[in-house]
Amino acid sequence: MHTTTVAPRPTPARRGPGPRFFLMVLAAVGASGVAPAAGQAPAKAKAPASKPAPAPVCITHGPYLQNPAADSVTIVWLTDKPCVSRVEYGTGEKLDRTAVSAHHGLVDAYKTTHTVTLSGLEPGTTYRYRVCSKEIVSFKPYKVVFAQTACSEPARFTTLEAGKREFSFVMVNDVHGKAGPLREKLDSVDWSGVDLAFLNGDSISHVETEKDVFAGFIDACVERFATKVPMVYVRGNHETRGLLARKLSEYLPPRDGRYYYAFSHGGVRFVVLDSGEDKADSAEVYAGLVAFDPYRREQARWLAGEVASDAFRQAAWRIVVVHIPPWGGEDWHGELHARKVWGPILNGAGVDLMLCGHMHKHIHVKPSPQANAMPILINSNEAVLRVDVGPAGLKLRVTAKRDKTAATLDKVVEAFDIPPRAK
């Protein structure tokens, strides 16, 4: 065996106190980094500052009423933190019932947009309600940790009633995200007797962010009426544009999952149609991402069934609400296609009135044997339409500002009546 011997290294001479001295100095200086004066004890280390308590969850938008019916209503609101939510409601002063939203056996949870439908309600009945959201700070498979709960102030709403003898509704349109002018319009409304408020399209110019939707028009509606009077949303062509256009239904849930629908109140059968875009699907600006021609044909098939239904045929009044007018507009593709696929059905259905927007000016299109069988009111983006419904007929009144500097909408643009349909 070959063995190698290594001589030990010589120990270097010590040059001072070394590590021992360093530790003594550190102990004497202390955590503050400053040596104490002679005769003083070393300073004690400060305890780390405690973190501030997290802000409690809060309701950021809403609540607001959607999809009114005789036996149900949908309530929507948003929170700044993920939550599980409920609606507490009852008649009189009571809040003795609770409703949640659940899908496939799972209660909706860890969400910031909350949608709860109250069902099994009584027609023409006033209910008191409030919304509550409990924050979820941790959501693990076998342990969920909750924090505080935020609740809205109680509010009231009244369910629809097909046999109600008199009521009123209002309509605005083409707001295009200008919340200030919208607030002025809503402030001009005498809300007594108003059961419904229609937003007939182009409430915003495009849907890029959540802020567009709420700062643009929903917050103004909540401030003025939407906690107690249902907001009936009608989609316009501008709401089909933008990154979040396909997410709009989270904030404005369509009735029965569709933006075209019908409902009854006070002897009126309301038929809401979705006119889609104004240009052809092949227009370059749409980048091949729209299919409104097939969508309008789909609505035509539904519409044929609707006008044949007992609810439509037995209604005292039949009112169609749609953003782009099939007649009386500019004859762009959307209008022409709607006229082609919907026109024969509507003209043969005994429609009493059609309400539209889109044109940004007031136009009253009288019935014509060669075109529209019903009167069409195209409302200006500067005006508010009020319709009073009663046994004597429909009383329409359109008001706007006298000029741009006016503080109120006290100029009567047009007022006219539609008498009851001959039986």
C-alpha cells in the first residue's frame, strides 16, 4: 500500500481578539446600532409594527332590480372582495325569508358579482329587501374561512300585475356613457306611478371595462331609481362592441337567458327585440366576430310564436321595444334586415306602438300601408319619454331641455294619445 503523509499546517499567529471581540462589541452596541453611554444598559430591540387590520368587505355597486315579473324579480350587486351572498326579504316590515343563487347543487360563492332571483312572489305585492354578502378569505377543499358581512340598506319593490288598471313607464336611450346628462334626465322624472324604466340601447359606447358599465350608466340608475323600480335593459348596437361585450350578461342578466323576451304588466304585453349591429356581419370593423343575421332570424322564429300566444293576443296593449327602428331610420343593413325578417310578423300582429332609439333625434313615424302598420316613436338621445297607461288609452309625452344651458327638461317635444284598440 502506498501511503502519503501530509505535514500539519502551522498555526498562524493571533492578531487580536478576533470573533470574540466582535461579539462583545455587537452585544454592547445592541440592535439600534448605537453604543450606549457609560453606565447605561443596552437598548432593547423594538417589537415589529403590527399590520393594520384589513378593510371590511363593502358593496361597491347596486343593488338594482332586473327582469321584473308578477311572481319574480332578479337583484344584482357587486362587492370589492369575494363573497357568498343572500337576499333577505318579506312583506311589510319583515325580512323573514332568504334566497340564494345556486347552480347544480352548489351555492354561488367566492364571487364579486352577485345575482339572486326571488321567485314564488305574489303579483302586485310590495316587498321589503336587503342584500348581504359575507367575505370568504380562504376557500380550501375542506375548510372555508369567512370574515365580515356587508348588507345594504333595506329597500322596497312591487311585483308586476297583469290586471293593474293604471301605471306609467319611462324610457331613455343612447346615453353613451354620459352619466351626468343621464342623471339630469332621471332627475326630471316624476317617479310617482312609474312601475318600469326602460334603457333602450346604447347606454355605453363600448364595453371595455367594468367601470364603463357602472360609471357610464348603472350607478346613476341605482342612485335615482333602480333599487325600487326595475330597470328594463334593451341591448343596443354599441353594447355589442368591446372586450367585455360578451361579459355584459353578468351585470345585466338577460331574461330567460336571452336579450329578446316578452312580459306583461297592467294590460300591456311588452315585446323586447335585440336589433344587433347596424352594419353587415361581413363589415371589416367586426373582424368576423359577429353573426347578427342568423340571430335576427332566430328572433323571428321566436316572435312568430309570441304573437300567436294567449298572453299577446289577449293583451289590451301590445308594445314593441327595440333599439334600431326597422322603419324610419337610415336604411343601413341592420334596419333593412330587421324589416325583412320581422316586418311581416309585426305588421300582421296588431301592434299598438313601437318604441326605438338609435337615431339621436326625435322622429314620429306614422302608420303606413306600404311600410309599418303601427306608429313608431324614435326617441332622441336628449329626451325622456313617459307613457301613462290606463283605460282611456296610452298617453305619450316627450320632454327635453329648451337649450343646452337649461337646468331642467321642461320642453314638451311631443305629446299625443293612442286610443284603445277597436274590438
